[in-house]
Amino acid sequence: MASLKNLLVSGLLLFLLSPLVACSPASDSASSTGDETTVEPLIAGAIPDQDPEKLQRLYDKLANYLETELGVPVEYKPVTNYAAAVTAFRVGDLDLVWFGGLTGVQARSQVEGAEAIAQRDIDAEFTSVFIANKNSGLQPIQDIQELSKLKGSTFTFGSESSTSGRLMPQYFLEQAGVTPEDFQGEVGFSGSHDTTIQLVEAGSYQAGALNSQVWKSRVEAGDVDLNKVDVIWETPTYYDYHWVIHPDAKSRYGEDFSQKVQAALLKLDPNNPEHQEILDLFGADKFIPTENSNYAQIEEVGRQIGKIK
């Protein structure tokens, strides 16, 4: 009799508890495992404009910072070249990308609703530098028209899709009536700013153009032999690098997520040693807000040379 009573009590308890089990948080989410709910990570990326080891160190630190600030997992996913960064953003493999001016415009033109949300303080007035091997005989240039002195020299840009290493240098060259066909032999495309320095320093090319911030940081680090290569001209200013966020991030993390990411980037404080390390790796004192319209000049020049259709 006692065992029958115990059986009835056990059955009643199972009946009463079953709705609670069915309504538990774990059963509500398809991505739940055990007692924990898996949150899909935010995938960050960047154009590979510098040494890959430096980029990995930089973005690992930034990913850890953003993860803490945003409350979602953040992963850095490297890409092989500039075009791959644009493609990965277009197909949704990257959610948040550090683009140059041109690649940012290219990416946003292919993804409706993509937003430019932040840039470094230096990106509102960015410049490129033209450098020359000391044995080339090329002298410092005082104004744009003197770029015509580069005709007949060997010359390398950076990546074909680099704003500061190709797009704007080519634009300023054209203002002086210099086209790629005016250089000796075939114009080079080194692939990165660091490689441009190395090629000109070695004498593989007599001159080249690159990001001014990378040049200055490499000189300060003692990585450039100024007995072999130096700056001969710095360009006028233009807008360049910026963060772009994919609209799919809103559907995953909420309508205000873009503002949260922007706020986290703007919060980086040079008075905080951990923040300062990230800012130093970016070569910036701080991040500031930006918007799509700031890159209208970049888009215009990109269309002129056929890099934006």
C-alpha cells in the first residue's frame, strides 16, 4: 500500500514539474547547450595593410576590450588581402571591419544599411607620403606640379585598393599630369605599406607612396634606414580609415548595437594604460565619430580611376 502511495506522489510531482522544464530558458533557444545559452560571436576584421603579426596582436587586444564592453563574444578573423575584406563583409562573414577610405566605400556600396561609425582622430586629416631611395637622385618636392619630376622613375604603390597607398597618391599624380604609364617599366603594387618601405629602401623601386602614419611609426621604431630612403613629399589631407558595421549585427544583438559599438570605441581613454596600449597600436590618441557622407571625395576619386563601379 505504501509503495502504491509513493508511486502516486512521484507521478504527481512529475506532472506538476513538466511545464516548468518545458518553459526553461535552455529549451527556448536553438543554440542552447546544457544550462548555458550560446551567443553568436561578433566577428571583427581589418584590411591587411601592415605586418600580420602586428595586426594579430592589435586585434586580439581590441577583441578582448570589446567583449568586456559589449557583453558578447568577439573574435578577430584575418583576411588575405583588401579585396577579401570587402568580400567577407559583403557576404556577412565579417560584422565589424577596420577599412581604409576606399575599401570602406566599396564595402558600404555593396551592403545596404552598412554604417561608418568611428575613425581615429588622425583620419579626418590623413595624408600619404612619397618616399625615394637616396641613390635615385630624386629631390624633395615643394608642390603638386613638381610630381612631374617622377616621370621616368621606377615607382610602387601599396595595395591596389589602398586609399593612402594607391588611390590618393594616384589622384595627386594625375593633378600633375603623371599617369602610371609615365613611370619606367611597370608600376608596382607592393601589397602593404611596410613592403613599400622595404622595396624602396632596397632600391627595387626608386620611389613609392604610402600611409604617412605607418611611415612615421616605422621611423620612430627605428625600422627605417634614413641613410637609404626618405620622404620627398607629403600630400594634402583627406578622410581615410574608419570602422564599418554590418546591418546584420542589429538583428542579432539589438537595434541600438551600432551605437553601443561606437560608444565602446569612443570610450578608449589614453589615460587608461590598457586603453593606451590599444590606441598606440592604432597610432591614435582617440577615436571620434564619423558617418558615410565623410567619404564622398574618396568615392568620387574611386569612380574616376575605376575602383568603384
